[in-house]
Amino acid sequence: MSGVTLAPATVSVKVGATAALTATVSPEDATDKTVSYVSSSTEVATVSSNGVVTGVSAGSTTVTATTHDGNKTAAASVTVTEE
């Protein structure tokens, strides 16, 4: 099986706090395990190039990890709560 998974699948973070997402590319011997991350709503949460989510304002968003070749994606639900 080939693809990418994102863990944890659901994340809850407070405004101003961070949480780490981990993307796992399979198969284990894949030549390019690079992924990029994007938040569907950067007003709610941003995500760094290494999968660290930062809460910006209360709400919900989805963070998607996409393999470098663009063929596989995985998503995590992110909920941001007030401090």
C-alpha cells in the first residue's frame, strides 16, 4: 500500500498554542517522503512546513498533507479554542 497518513487525525489546540502533526509516507522505501502542509483556514490555524499547527482564533479548520509528487493526501481536523 502506498500513500500518506497524518497523525493525529484530530487535534485540539488553544489560541496561541501549538500542536505537532506527523505525516507518514508509505511504502517505507519510498524515494521521496517529502510532504507539504496547508491549512484550509489560516484565520483559525496556521501550519508550518514541518507540521506544527498554531492556533490563531477559535474555530475549526482542516490541515492537509500532500506528498511532493502531489498524488497522495491526508487530512487532520483541527479545532482551536479560546485560552
